[in-house]
Amino acid sequence: MDLDTLTREMYAFVESKGWLDGDSPKQQTSRNLAISLALEASEVLEHFQWSEEAQQPEALAEELADVMLYLLQLASLSGIDLGEAVMHKLRKNQSRDWAAPAGDDAPSGL
């Protein structure tokens, strides 16, 4: 499934809940979406607290879906083509030096 289809489906859901209405208590502003995105991302972390592997893969999948839904909406609301942004960032990262300092296992700054 492509990002445009997912974005359309996300908006159909949000609209069906009335969250795009001006008087909605769940205003879909950039600020609110960014906060929600961070909160959902932290819920992903809960699946790895005290364990190297998620003990409930289905629940992890739901949290990852929540993260993606907020990400799609925030990108759309901000006028960002997420697919284009990802490809741009991958090209940029391709030219970066990923040599890790001694004792460091993983690169940072993706």
C-alpha cells in the first residue's frame, strides 16, 4: 500500500470522528499531532522495557501503526511529501561517514 492511500484512509477516519471540526476537543494541529506522535512512540518503547524482543507482537504492531498514522497526518498538515522526504534523507545519509567512535555500537542521527 502506498503513502497516498494510507494518508487518504487516515483522513477518512479522522474526519469520521469529527476531529477536523473547528470545535473538536481533539484539534488536529501540528503541535497536538507532534505531541501525540511522541507519546505513541514512547508506547513502542514499553514493548522493549525489560526485554530484547517484544512479548506481544500484535500489540507492538498496533503501536507502530499509531505512530505512522500520526506521522502521516503531521506530514500532510505540514505540506511535507513524506515519501520524498524519506528518499532525500536516505540520499543525504548515504554520503555521511557512519564510522562509530570506539565502544559505540550504533550510529546516531538518522
